[in-house]
Amino acid sequence: MTKRRSVKQRERHSKAAAAAPPAGTRREKGQADVHRKPGLFSQAAIRETVESVVIAFVLAFLFRTFEAEAFVIPTGSMAPTLMGRHKDVECPACGHWYPISASEEIDQETGRPSGHHVRAGTCPMCRYTADVGPGNPQRKTYRPYSGDRILVGKFAYQFKEPQRWDVAVFKYPGNAVTNYIKRLVGLPGETVVIRDGDIFIVPPGEPDRLEIARKPPSKLLAMLQLVFDNRYMPAIAAYGLPLRWGPAAPPGSPGRFEAVDPDGCLEFQTDGSAPGETWLGYEHRVPSFNDWRAIEREGRLRAGRQPPPQLIRDFAAYNTSRSRAAQPPRDDVLGAHWVGDLAMECTIDVQSETGEVILELVGGGERFQVRFDVATGEAALSIGSRPDWRPTASTRVRGPGKYSLRFANCDNKLYVWVGNRFIEFDMPTTYAALGNDDPTEADLQPAAVGSRGAALRVADLRLLRDIYYIAASSRDAMKTLGNPWNGPAADAPDMWVERSERRQEAFRLKEDQFFMLGDNSLRSKDGRLWAVPGPQGPDHHVDRDALIGKAIFIYWPDSRHRIPGTPIPFPYFPNFPRMGFVR
């Protein structure tokens, strides 16, 4: 029950009601209102604003200190995974976009201009050297971009052990002020061995055991580097240069892939009616600097000057930047090492109910295949010298339809994807060393697509390679990264040195020590090169307490300098496809 108000209370309430203005009317000037918010410059408003700003700063500080921090990638040691200062180039010959390093334009110690200017770079698709300096024939301005902006999780290693293949940020061992970013490849107690471009591990306490370090499928996809995308072949062929993909059988053979597109090089088909197997093969026919000079003089390359098939090497367009367009690339940046770990991608349009679709990769003369039975959807792996080895899996490659396929042979393991799905087989797809460490004539056609009784059409052909880690050490520093003793520049297998002459390097780690390497092995000052004799010099490892965190996300990648699909220049338009998690 509520209490009744006293007479005095009722009188006070009546007076207050009489004094209040009717609803919807304006209050007289100077009349009090206890519910009005404080003015913009009132003491209460200023206090409220200051409190909000302080809280925002505190939250930002806590986020920066304990959770994540933004970093800018300064150099190209992790390219193409993470880009340092560089220039984006659209190849004037074939239209392919590619980055070239511009780190040398800035002194990394002072942050000031070095006086060096990048004026040329070489396309990875057609090997045309583009002039990107002032007054270039394209009449374009090639602005340098300062580097990818990334978020680093600073809490990542507080609750979880660092994992092999993480991209980590850490304090440089020789200078605790400098932050470095590399890929973690060696864990505490291990011995890391770099040999033939791969990483091998001697586990702690097992000195007689040497095993190859294999990448998880997601990491492998992030680390594969493009060798050739067949979409650019029509533009390249217009200069009289040879096709890369074509029928892998002599003319007149009963079964051949035939080109079905107007350019004769983008899509191929077979009706599957020929006996046996029908093949479409890749040859790495890349023109030289002098070939392009001849094309510039004559308009096309003469038929008698066609580049022969070559071995696939560790070429990286990012490293081809130089100060003069008329200057040919150095041999080391063209690739001084043969790469046998490859991957291929394609779209297969199956047009029959039965037969087999075959993808093949060659490495050191060994033939690695995955065969899809169109009638059942079964995929079977095989190695030429291992007839008893046959992992199988069920896939959706069954009956007519279009299928995106990817097949990789890296780190002594075979990988298969159908669409975006990684295929798990009924037994491990790893294999022991096969003695295929040297290239053979078969490596001049390192990839192929085949059909056995299946009518199909092939498009969207792409060839990729794994990262090749160069065996080098601090005793001879950067000068040996392109040294022929790591594997000489070779266009043919008979030019390759004997395996016994190739070098390897081993790095031992103690407790709480990690080993770091850059994805751009030719241009990375990493754990291979740090060790300096004497107690004051840095060692080749990173101590646990020097780890800052794990690279998480590229939130502002390089710009393309124009709005896509338009000629409208816009130097800060981001490259949205490269935004995403760091792998």
C-alpha cells in the first residue's frame, strides 16, 4: 500500500507543476533545467571528453602491447609472400602484373633515399625487360610502394608453441632494436640441414636420423611461386615465340590433343577414341634478353632462333630490378638452381562417362602421376620406379562436368586438390628418397595432362614451383647465394654439375633456439648468414625471448595505382586480392 502525501507535500507539488511550462513550449531564457546535457565547453563535457580519449589510448596501448601491432615490411626477403618496398609493373609485352624490388632506393639504416633508382624489371611470363624509369616508352609513372602493412599477434606465442613454417616477427640477434620477419623452419634442439633446395631435420636426440621437413597443404599453397600462366600465351606467341603447351606426340600419331580456341594455345581437347594414352605437354621455352632485343628490331623472332626447352630454375621477377633497362639481368637473378619440386593446375571439362584423366609431373627423371577414373571418381597416385606404391582416394571427378584440379610433388610428397578441397588418400602420400636429385632429359618436359579413353577439354593451365632454399652460410655471406657451386645456371641437363659437388649447410639449435629463413632465399639476410665469430657477434639462431609474435593478417597490401578495369589513376587503391591471413 502506498503512503498518502502530506498537505505540505501536495502544496509543493502543485507549485512546481504550475511553474513548469506546458509540454511543447520553449523555456524562458535563464530558466533552470536539471535534465539538460552539459554544454560543449562546460566543465562536465570537457571532463567526459578527456576521459573518453584516455580510455581509448589505454585500450589501444593494451591492444598494441598484448594483442596485436601493425608492422610495415621494409625489404623483399619474404617476397612474394610479403612485399617490401617495390614497384608494380604491368608487362608492356604480355600484360602480366608483377612486382620488382625497390628496397635499394632507401637506405635501410637511415630511412633516407640512397640515390639508387630502379628503372627496369623482367617479366616472369615472357621475360621481357620493361623500362620503368622516367620517360619510359609506356609513358607511365611507376611509383614505389613502401611495403605490405601487416598485423602481428603479440600474444600468439604466450599460450602456444611456435610451429614450423610460421611467419614470425622477432628482434634481430645482433641488434635488439631491429625487428625482422622471416619464416620459422627450425625448432629447439634440432639440426637444420639445407640441401638441394629443401629443408631437412635431424630431430633432438636422434643424430642418425635425417628427415625432410614437409609443408602442410595450406602452407604449401601459400609458398608456391608461379612459373607460367598459359593465359598470357596468346600475347607472347604474337611475337613469334614458341608455345609452351602442345601435343606431346609426333605429328600423325593416332591420338593427339588439338587446340580448339582461336589463338591455338589456350584450350585443348581430345575425343578419347585413340588407342592408348593421349598427352598434352609443357616445355619451358623462355626467351633471352637478346631474343627480345631482336624482336624489338624486327617485330618478331625469326623461326630459326626459337629458344630451346630449358630446365625450370629458381627465377624470381622480384629480384630483377636494376638501374638501366638496357642492362641484361644477372645470371643469379635468372635462376642459378634447377627446381624439381613442381605443381600444376588446370580446368578439365570431362565429356564422357568413362576413361581416365591423368596429371603428370617429372622430377629428376621420375614420373609422378595422379589418375582419375571418370566412371568411379577414384584417384590413384603412382611413381614410375615404384609400381607397388598406389595410394587411392574417392573424389567427385565422376562423369561429365568441369573440374578444377591441382597436383603437386614437393618435399617427397604428392598432393592433390579437387576444387578447393584437399584430397586425403587411404595411405600416406609421402615417399622415401628416390635418388632423383639430378635433372634428366625428361625434365625438359616437366608437366603433362593425359587422357586414356576419356573425351575432355583442358584450359586454365598453370605451372608453379616450390621455394628453393639456397645452401649458404655466414663464412662466405651473401656473395655465395648465386654462386654456381650451389647449382650452376643450366639450360640443359648435361650442363648440370655432379651431385657430389653441390653444397649443403647444417645449423644446430639448442634449447629455446629457433632457425629463420626468408621465402626470397636469394635476397634474404636470414639465419644462414648471421653468425659472426666472437662473443659479441650474432649467432644463426633466434632465442625464444627475442620472439615478438606471429604475422596474422595483411591489412593493406601493395597498390595497383589505378582503379581495376579502368585507366583512372589512383595511387592508393589497394590490391584487395592480396588482403588476407598470412600463411
